Amino acid sequence: MNFDRVPVANAEGGILAHSLRLTTGVLKKGTVLAEGDVAALADSGYDTVVIARLEASDVTEDEAALRIGRLLEADGLRLGPAFTGRANVIAERAGVVRVDAAAVDALNRVDEGLSLATLPDLMRVEADQLVGTVKIIPYGLPETVVAAGEVCLQSAALTLLPFRGGSARLVMTRTPGFKDSLLVKGEEVVRARLAALGYDLAFVNTVPHETMAVAGALKPGVDLTLILGASATSDRGDVAPAGVVEAGGQITRFGMPVDPGNLLFLGEYADAPVVGLPGCARSPALNGVDWVLERLSAGLPVTSDDVAAMGVGGLLKEMPGRPQPRRPKA
């Protein structure tokens, strides 16, 4: 591609590099200058203009964006139209997006004029949300560059795992004097959180905050069990995790490097996951519980190693009114 300032009389067929104001309006950058555009520039007092001209072997910005973008389409991911060298990949349904970072990095190393930006790996998306955007930075790229970019995307760089949910049980515990309003709020928030992920909260049980009571409330036949204790779980041997073990289940992870959400625990019972909810699960605000439930609903297992890897980015928004703020008062 040639990029240069030329006399207006010689500009026909070139791509206008910068928007210019005319006596009749604005001529936008990226316009392929026709005979009438050249005349309008001259009538507006322009003697020279900066244009780009593509070589015979160059690919226009929109065609290059489409060629790269088509390789990002997948089940649940659609490619929008190309405009000004950009093509967007959009989610068709809610779910979790997987991103092959190595493929994206390789593409972005091919040439400085070829770029792909995506959401983070394992991020939750809603229907019609932008997942990735291809941007061709100059007005065109050599065919060799576009072809090299296509090679980087021979395997799926973007995948959408839709939420599939299932049936769920919520076990809540109460201590003497525990307010009914907290039970009501806890159920409402958990039910809404699950519904957004495709889960049906089919069973809700409230039992005393005792190990045997928790164990007795666990029943097979659901895809997910949640336990929301009246008192925060402070150890694997505490009431809620001990109840899971007493019922014949197991605890696979206690605690997570996400705040809010530190006191979450994970386990298994009757071949289905169990999630012990921290107190912050009574709030609809984003917390570590959401990251775990999103992956489970999308059919992804959540292991202890997976939770351990959540620390980078795991410091979430401050929650006003926390009883023990994370920063001491000055």
C-alpha cells in the first residue's frame, strides 16, 4: 500500500486518509475518491490531499477483516458485517467463552496492521454481547499477511459454552435468633442467581446449624447442591463441610483466592457438585460464587487447581458496609 500526499487532480481512485470538511459537508476518511469527490475537494479549495493506494496484491481492510473473522465463527458465535476494517464476533446466547490465548497472540504477532481483541478466557457473556473484534489498522494488507493470519486460526480460537443449568437444592441453616428476613433474602438472591444460569431451584430446606442436620438435608437426584450457612464456614471440619462428609460426600476445596468469596467450599455428593456459599452470596453483587456457578452451568468441572488459579483478577469491587473492611481506617 502506498500512502502519500498528492495533488487533488491526481487523487481519483485513492482512499482518503483523513476526513475533510467541504463547502457542501464532510468527506469521511476511508472514502474511495470518485470523480465527483475530487471536484468537490477542488471546489472547496484543496490543492493536495493525503491518500492511500492499494497494490494489486493487497486485500482491502473490510475483506481482510471478514476473512479473519470468518475463522472465529463457531456454534453460538456469529460474525457481524465488516465496516471501516472492523468485524465483530457476537454471542448468540448466554454462556462462558473460552479463548485460545496462544492462537490470539500468534495472530497479533503476524503484522502490526492485523489485530484481534477478545474478552478474557472463561468470561461470562450474555446474548448479543461482543466477544471479539478484528480490526485491520491500515486501509489494506498484503495478501501474504492475511494468509498468515488465517493460518493462526486453523483451530477454534473462540468457543462459547452455553449455560445448561439443571435442578438445584438449597440447604440453609439457622442458629437461635437468626432472623427470618435473612433466610428470605438468602433464598431470593440465590434463586435469582441460579435462574440467570439456567438452574431450577427445585428444593429449599432450612435446618438447624448442626452437622447432622445438614447431612440429613442432602438428597440425591439434583444436579447441584448449595449450602448457605447461618455462620461463616471457617474450617473443613466446620458444620457445613462436615455435614457433606457425614452424608457420604467429600470436600474437594475449602477457601478461594477471590474477595468477596474467600469462604466458599467445594465438594461432591451423589455424583453432583456441592457448593458451600460464603455470606456474600446473600448479595447479588459479583463475588467468587458467580465464577464457580457459571463454569458449572456451562458444563466445566471446577477443581481445586481451577479455584487456586482465580487469584489474579480475584480482587473484586469493594462492598460498602462490610463488617471487617479490607483496609484499615486512617
